[in-house]
Amino acid sequence: MPHGKPAGIPCVQLLSDFRCALFGKPERPAFCVGLRPTESMCGANRDDALARLTHLEWATRPRSEMTPDP
């Protein structure tokens, strides 16, 4: 995703079984290579991980992606 991945949008490299299509390949982005999942990021199960990652995505999104409150 040349312009970054917007919050709440799955990565275009995410396969149907939730694996990364670029894992282990040289073209995998440096951000992804450097990401080291922790228990605080992933939680105890997949649902917990998705909830935590969603929160992190929204909490760290660029101001340009934020919408004004009604």
C-alpha cells in the first residue's frame, strides 16, 4: 500500500487465512519486518488481538484520517 494503510482497512497483502503474502520476502515493508508483536498488543486470542489492534490503529491514525465530531 504505497500511501500507507488507513485505519480499519485490511492490508492488501492479507491472505484469506490471515497470513501475510509478503512474509519472509525482501519486498515486505520495513515497518512490518520491524513489528514485534507483544502480549499487550495481541491479547489472549484472535478476537482480543483484533480489538486491541483496532484500538491501536485508530489511536495512532494521522490527523488527515480523522473526521470531525458531529
